[in-house]
Amino acid sequence: MKYIFVTGGVVSSLGKGLAAAALGTLLEHRGLKVLLQKFDPYLNVDPGTMSPFQHGEVYVLDDGAETDLDLGHYERFTNGKLSKLNNLTSGQVYESVIRKERAGDYLGSTVQVIPHVTDEIKGRIHEVTEKMDADVIITEIGGTTGDIEGLPFLEALRQFQDEVGHKNVAFVHVTLVPFIKAAEELKTKPTQQSVAKLREIGIAPKVIVCRSEYHVEDDLRRKLSMFCNLPKENVIQFLDMEHTIYEAPLKLQEENLDEIICNCLGLETKEPDMTNWRNMVDRIVNPTHKIKVAVVGKYIELQDAYKSIYEALTHAGAANDCEVDVERIDSEKIDSDGAEKYLSDVDGILIPGGFGDRGIEGKVAAAKYARENSIPYFGLCLGMQIATIEFARHVCGLERANSIEFDEDTPHPVICLLEEQKDVTEKGASMRLGTWEANLKAGSRAHDLYGADAVSERHRHRYEFNQDYREQMESAGFLISGTSPDGTLCEIIEIPAHPFYLAVQFHPEFQSKPTAPHPLFKGFVKASLIRRNEAGSKKSATSPSSAEPVTA
Ligand code: GLN
């Protein structure tokens, strides 16, 4: 087993997760079995209780673990299946240490950061490698070198390399090389200092990945090589991507990152054939068509809050030879100014997941606008609940219909609390989480798009469609096209008479990959493209066109 640890220097938000994931892609293309994991130094047990404003999206795994969004990158860039073991936080480490202390497991010793906390961290690496089959494990350490919170993790890794042998371990330091405009120069000093911090701890990086806005010239690489004590070839650049993050593996390959790593670790592999990956990037970068899709949410100013959704739209766009221009719209603005102002020129409307009542009425107005104007609508989790509320109110005439999440006294609770949630008071990891099966109704749009009778999708919710309203709504033109295998929970709804009106109680965005776009996202983008062409602009003889509801 070989171990790669990816640390960050100087500042956060450098794209360390992306670099780790892209390295995973390259090693997989060399025929290696790669596993990725993330260590997060914060004290939350998982990011599930953090606001998207604090932390961006919460990425949900098959087993229901609520994890850091970097795990989304890992799954999109590699084939490795991740589990709750692949995201370790300080909160989990301390929770476990304290539980053991209370159980008397430490046999009277004073419980300390070294060795108890560091043992716990090392134990997790061993546990992952024992339970999951891999040749290489890439571990990204959250935060920046020098952070107080990160110290126990780095100390644990210092010990770890001694225990498993330095030849089996490679530290990759992703760091900022800033450009000083007045001097017109790239500066290496911050990187020298962050590497010095690592070496103080007893960690010597084998590769330095310089995040920079400009080409890192040879003399700078030489300088870093000298000050940081590593060969010049092992100082590589990682510039901003020109078009898409999926270029990252190709850019890092140009700098020989995979070869350097394999040499450091004594790994003999075949040469990677990146043709398919390159073709996929080409499809993203050079599309023929273009559509505009509105994402109507409440965290729209934050690039990371709906990360997987934006990525899934990109994947589906490439599959339809089409660029998806996402217009992020604050639902509160729709509530105050009306839907027409923001939605009259979009080709599709997507309502993402969310919690709490802020901005809800704006989302209901957006769903109504989509339904009445035959604009393709795709609702995810909360987006399905919104579609239900809208249909109940404006088609079935159920005045003040609502979810009890937003109005406990609604006369028509069309969205109600899941039975299993009624006695839950804890907030952490207490929702209906992870992969659950859904059966699809033959002849429905969902069935057609998936091309399957049953699917497994990831969930994260507390509320559900209230079956008491099923008959009334179905007789008015609403179709429940997916349910839990026992038929009790509604998983997918659609309006068959509309060109594309489909919403799901789960999060399909978590399973979309650039190499395997999600069928529902593909269907939504295809329908939006048809709408665009029918609206007359950007007409293309080769693009699909139909007034019929969209299916596969
Ligand atoms: N707030 C809703 C629920 O708990 C929707 C959740 C979501 O969109 N992830 O059911």
C-alpha cells in the first residue's frame, strides 16, 4: 500500500481537493486502484450541521454519510466508492477518544493529543486501507499548514511515515505562488515559509504544486527546489483552468505529476491513456448549442452551495452537445418582483434542495411560472416539495396548501413529516439519508429516461409527500412515477401533459459524473434545448426538436 498526503500552503481555497482528485484520475488511468479520503480539522462531527454559507454543499454518500464537498470531486474524478470512513473530522476523532476514555479503555492513563488523538487518526488510515481494497490512498488534509487545528493531523502523519516507511509515503504540498502586480513578479517566499513550517513538524514534501495565475518559470522552480530541498522537476505549476475543472488531470499530467509520484513511491505502471478523458473535456469545451437554465435557490451567491448540481448540469450539457449557462436567481427576489422579470428568457428552471422557510414563496412562484409557460422544470428534494405545493394550491384549489416545515397550521399539509422523523430531536445525521431504492412506473417519463424499473438514489430529507392527497392530485394531472419499493413514500413526481416537469425527492446530482452524466439531468437539458430551439433563437438543423414531452 502506498500513501499520498496532500497538504495546503499559504491560503485556503487553492483547489487542493481538485488537485487530489485529478491526481486520482491520473493514477487510475495508469491502472492503479485508488482511494481518496479527506481529513477535516474542524470540530463538527460532520458538515451536516453547518450552513452552506459556512461550508458549501453537504455531499451525501451511498451509506448516508454527510461529508465535505471535496468528496464530490473524488467521486466525479475517480471510480473509487467512498464511505463514511473516507471523511474524518476532528469532531469524530475527539468523540471517539472521549468515548474510549469514559469506557475506561485507556487503563488509567492521562489522555493526551499525543499519543491518543494521533493514534486515533493513524488508526483511521489503517481502518480504511484494511476495509477498502486499493493500491494507493490519497488523503487530503483540510485547512492550511500552520493552522492550530491541523497540528494533530500533521503530527499523526509524521509518525505514520516512520511506521510504514518513508519510501511508501509521498507528501504533496499545494501552495500559492502569488503575483505582485507592482513588481510584476511571482513570489516564492510564502511557499518557502509554509514548507519550512511543514519541515519543522518533520514532514518534507516530495512534490510542490504551485497554484499560480502565471507560468512558473524555471528560475523560480530552481529557487523553490533549493529552499525546499527537493529536485527542480518536483516543483510543478497548477494554473487556473481555462474552461473547466475537468482539464485538471490533463494539466497536471503535462507537468508529469503522476510520473513523479510513481517514481517517488516505486510504483511501476503502464503509461496512462487519457484519450477518453480528453474527448470528454473537448465535448465540454466546444459545444454547438447553448441554453440558459435558471437555478432558483437561496444560496445562489455562493459558488459552492450547489456544487454538485452545477457539475451535473455541465455533464448533461456535454452529453447534449450544449453549453449550460446557469443563471443563479435568488428566490426572495422572485417573491418580491414576480417570476416574469427573472424567468421570461430562460430555457429551463431548476429548484435545488434546501431547508427553512426563507425564499419559499418565490420558489413556488417559479414552479408555477414553469408549469404555466411550458418551461422545463426539474425539482430536487425541496424542489419536488415545492412542485407539490404549487400544484395543490393552483391546480387542485387547495388554498394555503404547504409543507408543515414552513406552515405548521396549514389546512392542507401536502408535505408532511416522515413517520420515522416524528420523535427525532437531534439535528446531526438524523434525516432520511443515503441510498434508497425507488420503483419506477412503466410508461412514465422517469422510467423512460432511466431505462430501468428500479433505481437507487441518495437522499437527505425529513419531509415527504402526504399520500392522503395522492388521489386528488393524480386525478388533476399529477403523476407519482416513482415510489419506495413498499409504495409508501413518493420518490418522483411529474406532469405528463407538460413538455418536461419532473421532480424527485432525492439528489441525483450526487451520482452524476463527467464520464457518466445522470439520465434525469440529461433529459432536463435535452428538454431545455428543445424549448430553446422552438423559441427560435440559435436554431440548428441538427438539434433535436419536438413538441412532445421529452423522454429518453
Ligand atoms: N427541507 C426539506 C426536507 O427536510 C428538503 C430537504 C432537501 O432539500 N434536502 O425534507
